Amino acid sequence: MTESPRVLCVDDEPNVLEGLLLHLRRKFVVTTATSGAEALTKMRGEAPFAAIVSDMRMPGMTGAEFLKHARSQAPDSVRLLLTGQTDLASAVSAVNDGQIFRFLTKPCAPPVLAAALESAVHQHRLVTAERELLEQTLRGTVKMLADVLALANPLAFGKVTRARALVEVMLKEAAPDAVWKADVACLFAHLGAVHLPQATLERWYRGEELDAADKAQVDRVPQAADAFLAHIPRLEAVRDIVTSVARGDSPGHAPMGARAVRLAFDFDALRSRGDDVALAFQTLKSRANQYDLALLDALGRHVQRSSEGPTVREVGVHELKAGMVLTEDLRLKTGVLLVPRGFEVTAALQTRFASMAAGAVKEPIRVVVK
């Protein structure tokens, strides 16, 4: 049996709340609060509400002010405002500031309120269903692109994999809502690297000085990423991150996701040229004015935890499994780089490794098993 939708009713008069509870509880799971502050506390401590209805005139915090805070705290919850005739000017302002779905005048007959709440719940279902569909589509697309990049250019994919891991660590502490945008931006930022010659990519990977021809090709990578994103709807925020990183925007002018992506790639560049973890982080600290300090601190805590050292195993190429992370470059015995350190083995690459001739790859291979 489908659970009844959850609604939150806010009014400073307990008798009004009792009446609402009596009339609405057959169709909804009703939670009540006698003030905006109490309602915000309940929103933080309970499961999300499909709809929130509030009286306008309340002491301490008006209904308009409460719904504005509610919008920030729970943007998916659909908001309704109950207002008296004398509050219409304030109600118009509330519609603009709190993006109210509907406002109703008092006194409001119970059937009218119930019908309005049903419409609000329907709107909530539409919004959440669309978001879930978009998120699932996005996750599937990102996975497909990651697999393509892994097969077409493992070196570029290795940089992306390491950067994505660092971005998640930093933003989970500082800005959780920005994680998915920055994660996708990491992938697209280097998707344009698939066209780079292997020799150029290796020099870029090691942080070596590039000649004019190589530099021109590397400089075109962000333009290629922007071209990819220009044709994908609703990824404007991801595109903003990629272009901001390419421009080298200062922390004060860059989106939070861009600050994390830039810091992650700069850290990886230092590691790729041979700096150990501690030295790479100290170098970044010496350039602190170029980075977001909260993200730099989060990276420092990650580096400190990493210094404790994971358990490392040595395996043969045919023992590599999806999920293992390489702790050193994987090369052919001829010296050709196949996969860089920090690369997480995928199922597609596991299949590729399994088909390699015995003795073609330098073994043993050092890995971390998650």
C-alpha cells in the first residue's frame, strides 16, 4: 500500500492546527508546528515533506519569511500560504521571494485546502520524478563516457579518476550539493584529451615542459570539452565549472565546483611530476591565495589520513580485478605506458588485460584493493 504524502502545517493557533489535522489526516500524514522556527527544526529532523502550508501572520517569523527559509532548506517541498484579505500585498511579495505554489485566503474551507494540497503533492511528484529521471540519465551517460575514455585514453582517464576522488573528498565537507556537478566537470574537462598523441599526453601527465605544438594541442582540450557540453541540455552548471577552470578564475570569482576541480588537478599534476603526497600538499599551501581555503584544509585532512597508508598487494596482470587501484604506472616491458598510477580498474579494462599475451607487461603490479 502506498504511503500517504507527508504535509507540514504551520499556524500559531493550536485550535486551527487541530482543525487542519482533523480534516486532512484521512488523505495525508500531517505534522504541525506553532511557529516558523519550530517548523524549520522539524524539517531538519524528519523525513521530507511533499507540501508545506503556513499561515501568514505569526509572531517572531511571518509565514512569508518562514517559507523563504523553507525553500532554501527543502527546495523540493511545494509551499502554500494562508493569508487574510489585508495581507494580499505581503502575499504577492511572498510568492516572489519564496516561490509559493499557491496562496489561499482565510477563512479557507477544508475541502478547498485539501484540494490545494492534493495539487501541491501532484506538483511535488512531477518535480521529484523529473529530477530522478535526469539524475539516472546523467549517471548512465557519465558511466558510458568514463568507459569510453578509459578504453580510448587510459592516461587521461587516470587523471580524471584521481581528480574525481579528490573532488568528492573535498566537497563532501565543504559543499555537498556541488559534488555531482564537479564530478561530471572532471570527466568533461579531460574528455577532449582523447585526441592527444600518446607522447604528448605522457609529457603533459609528467608535468614536463611542452613545445609550442604540444601546448597548442593541450590548450584546445577545454575548448573541446565546452563543445561537448554545449549540445547537452541542463548541464549549464557543469559547463560553467569547466570554463571557469580553463580561464583560471580566482576563488572569489569561480563556482565552488570549479575551485575543487582546479585544486584536484593541480594536486595531481604535482604528484604526476614525482612529488610525494606531503610535498605536493605543501606546495599547494605555499600558493594558498590561489585556492579556496576551506577546500585546501579538507585536502590537507585527506592527505593526513592517506599518510597512514592503505594495504598494498602485488598481483599479476591477469589477476587484476575491477575496483583495484594501481599505486604505480602500468607499463609494457618495452616501456610504453598503458595505465597511470591512481587508475581504478574497470570491467572493460579487466577484459582487455585478460587478453594480453603472457610476459608483455611488467610484473608484479602494485595495487590497493578497496
